[in-house]
Amino acid sequence: MIPDKAPQEDVFHCSEDLKKESHIPSFEKYKELYTRSIENPDEFWGAIAKDFFWKTKHTGCFLDYNFDVTKGEIFVKCMEGATTNICYNLLDRNVHERKLGDKIAFFWEGNEPGDDLTVTYRELLQKVCRFANVLKSQGVKKGDRVSIYMPMVVELVVAMLACARIGAVHSIVFAGFSAESLCERIIDSQCSLLITADGFYRGDKLINLKLLADEALQKCRDKGFPLKTCIMLKHLSKEPEAAGRQSPPAKRACPDLEQEKRKVKKTRPVPKVPWNPDVDLCWHSLMGGAADECEPEWCESEDPLFILYTSGSTGKPKGVLHTVSGYLLYAATTFKLVFDHQPDDVYWCTADIGWITGHSYITYGPLANGATSVLFEGLPTYPDIGRMWQIVDKYQVTKFYTAPTAIRLLMKYGSDPVQKHNRKSLKVLGTVGEPINPEAWQWYHGVVGEKRCPIVDTFWQTETGGHVLTPLPAATPTKPGSATFPFFGVVPAILNESGEELEGPSEGYLVFKQPWPGVMRSVYGNHERFEATYFKKFPGYYVTGDGCRRDKDGYYWITGRIDDMLNVSGHLLSTAEVESALVEHKSVAEAAVVSCPHMVKGESLYCFVTLNDGVAFSQALEAELRKQVREKIGAIATPDYIQNAPGLPKTRSGKIMRRVLRKIACDEKDMGDISTLADSSVVDELFRNRCATTV
């Protein structure tokens, strides 16, 4: 599966300086460890587990499982018999055993430049203990579900770790989601309490979060599920108010927020905050009366840690369930090795904690390693398009992890905004969320990293808990756009439609043959759906739902979701491949390709293209794009329709909603639920300008 030697041609190698300090400095070392992780996983993961604290040790085999629905219920169990507390391992262990109490855990950077604060590991531990006591005072106990609907503030980390400390299960809902989405998730997981904030700014846009939270709670009541308690953080409100439960104190009057560390340069209008005295409690008032110490709740290895909802093919979100010990080990290990973490690093992941990337690679993975991270509230283009690189220089960021969407967005503006900033501190660059097209990879490598920073293009899912296909900075030569090789303990395979494993260079369904510690354990409250979604199609395998290609050197290339594959005249085409060909044209900033019914070919290619600033859409450009795709892929991939799309329908996290684009291509006005769209007006504009199709 892994080649004997790393290829030397058409690949990028990291610098010798990086190899000298790397945990895994060579391809030979990677292959040796990978082989050990597959042949003797108990020994491999057992050695890693020794770095963490266990109240009681595990008994029996390290990892037990069944992936075959024909042989009984699907299950994965890691370190049965062991007890621990993940919050203890992230905070107490670092403060007391590793003596990192004064080390900065987070540089918090607000939406406005100059609005910032720092939090050390000791301070974070104190805050978490106090809020854990707050939760206990409200009757929250081990196993209870707590919904968190907050912006990117330190208190979000405090809330999730406080849940983990007392054994409660957090269910974080991205603060860009609608009231209906929040309501649906609260009811599905039967949450006992909601934690939210008054509001926040994303760039110039005010998000009145409490108003949305109240609307969600009213929807819950209407559906027969009244939530009794909502704890609200005052993040924006600064005006002094009278005391009392109905009037929470101003944020600036709360010493626990260490307001003296913040330097707010610019003030904005604050939202009018609705207040329901029968339900609402003030975060700051509660924290003011809470004790600084809280004994952790010791949890079984397979006790639930968190639920995180992800989209389902039926339209109903799935509550992905992760458990304590396996997730801790996997998030910590992937963070340490994929980003080659060193003690003096400053790491920045630009994702939102409302997504799995933020769970694993802002909170759990970095803190488990005693890392210093940047926690960013704002947008990459606010107040100007150089904001990300200004932050990199401000905090001397060494490891940087962002999404291809953000890279392509910044590419539109050229290299000047990047090159105005120093960026000499950067050592490793990462990408996450979707396959990165080679042109964006080359720009990221050449302009942002100045051809000296290796790129770790990571493939994983909410369900996997952490990276499953990824380069390692010093060990694996990289190819632009490839997810490279499997992480330790991960055994990929490529299947054809009949479920047969394909050898050598091949393309088909990406599956995994055995579990790793961090893989999901179930869909919350619906184990049958878990089995049907991930294991029924090909018994004996975990089915990712993604297409994949393996090249002659053994490198893996994600070709997109299986439902993003097109069958044109009997030929299987990857939308990602067509999109990549379109984006290679100098005039195109972004592209999205979907299928449209065709009476002869079965399916035709309908392409949406967003052009670079100052470029006009024309018939001549359309012809150039068709020619480019034909030359890059072949005549069979020639687009049938190309539509100018000044804007694409995206979620608030930046992902393109291809389901919506398919509706537009097919001229179907029933869009279903589009509450997660960042800007729904984009849909109307695309409908007005859609191409005239024939089926």
C-alpha cells in the first residue's frame, strides 16, 4: 500500500532545517511507524497513551471493533476499562505536571484590529473550573447534553471544556446557523441547557445571537420541548446596567474577563438584547459567585464526549457522536505529527469551533499538546484583504491551517496584499475542508509560503475525528492537490461498484478497512442510521462517501463526494477535476460544477464560474474555458453550459452548496431548506441568469 521509496520526480520536498527538528524526519521513518501501527496497533497506541493521565488503566485489547453488518451490530471500543477526564489532560496536566501554567494557551484576536487578549493555561483552568461549577449549580450532571451557540470567543472554549470536566456532553451549533437549525439540534439531542451570547460582528455585519437563540427556544416550546435555562455571555454590550437578574452586568465590569488586557480601538452599535427572566441567566453574575476549583468527573473511555451535527443525504442532520479516550489520543497525535508541533510554535487554525476542525484542531488537539494558538473572531478580508497576514506577523505564527475557499478568495486580489507582510515566521501551511485545486496549492506554496513551507493538504471528516489521509511535513514529498498517504492506524482501500478492492493505480469508492481511535461511534439516538449510512453499502468497510484516485506512486487524490461524480456517456467524471481545470484559467477565481439531465448523454456538465475582479464574461471567454477543459481532461469533459456567477451559494463556513446549484441547473424552484446560506440573494441572481438547457 505504501511504496518502498518516496518518489523523487514531480514532488515537493521540505527544507533540511525542518527535517532536523521534525518528529518524523524521513519517509523511511514514516513507513516504519505506519507498518507498526497496522501490524501491532495495541503497542503503537499504547505507547502514545502513556503520555496522558489515566485514573484507571485499560484491560483487554486496545481497540476492538466490528465493521461488518452481516456479522452483527457495528461497534468500536477503545481502551475499555480505562477511566480519565479529557479536560484534566488538556489543562490540569499541563499546569501541574508539565509546569506550563504561565504559557499562553490562546491569543484571542477580535473582529476589530486591536481588540485582543491573552489567556494562559492557568487562567484557562481557573475559568473552566468556575464555569463547571456554574453548570453543576444549574443541575447539569454527567451524561446531560448542553447546547452551545456562541461566537469565536475564549468563553466558547471555556464552556466546552467545562462540560467535559463534569462529564456532560457538549453539542456546539455554529453561530451562523439559523434559529430553526438550533432548535432542531437542541430537540434531537434533548439538551438540558443552552449557552449563548448577546451577539457579535462578522466584519461589518452584526449578528444578534440572543435574538436567534430566543427564537429557537420559542420553536422548542412550540414543539413541546421547553428548555428551562439559557446562560448568556455579554460579549458586545458595554453600557452599565442596574443590578438584578433581568439586567445582566456589563462586560467591562467583569474582572474575570481580564478586560484590562483588551485594547478596543473601535466601538460599534450594540444589539438590543431581549431578556426572559424565567429562562435567562447572566454568565458574568454566575461566574462571579463560582468557586475556582472543581474536581473532574472520571469518565469511562467510551463515555460520550460531544455530539456534532453534520449534513445528511436525507436533509436531516446527523448527530455524530465521539467518545472520550479514543478521540483524545487521535486529536492529540494527529495535531502533533501533522503540524510537526514544537514547544515554541504559535499555531493558527482559521476554522470556527462550530465545525469539527475547530473541535479537533483549535481546542482538543492543540491544548492536549500544550500548544499556543490564535483564536480569531473575524473575517480574512476585514477590514482589508491583508488581515490574515497582519495577524501572522503580529503573533509570529509558525503553523497555519486554513481552507481552500479562503485561499482562492485571497488569490483573486493577487500577491501584493500578501507580500506587504513579512510572514518569515511561517514554517508549515495546511489546508482543510475540501480538495484543493493544484493552482490554489501552487499559489499558497509559492506566494504565501515563499516555496519554503511544506503544505499538509489534509483529508478527513466530522466522522473521522481527525486526519486520515495527509502528508507529514518532513516525511512525505507532496504533490499539489493530493492528500498523499494514510495516517497511522488508517487502512484505506478503493472499491469498485461491486465492492471489489482495486489494486495499483485505480479510481472508485474510498473506504477504510479498520478503525482508528478517533472514529465516530454512532449517530446520536439512531444507531441504525449510523450502520445504514457508513457500513451497509460495502459490509466490512467504513464508507466515506467520497470518490478517490490512487496514482502510480501510491498517492491518494480525493475526487469529491460520490454524489459529485458525473456519468457522462458512460464515463465517470469528477466535478472537482473539471472545477480544477476551469480555475487554472487566468480569468477564473472560483468554479463549481454540477450535473444536469441530458437526453443523449444521461448527464451533462453545468458549470458556474466566478471571475476575477475586472474580468468581463463573454462568448470568447466561454469558448476559451471549454477549450481549456477539453485540453486538460478530454473531449468527454467539455462543459455543456457555463454560467457567469458573480457569487456562489455558500454556507457561513464558506462551503459551496452544490445541492442548490443542481436545483438551479435543472430549473427546479423548490430549494428545500437553505437557512444555512450566508447570502440567499445569490440564489435569485443565479436563477435570473441561468443558461437555457435542453434535456
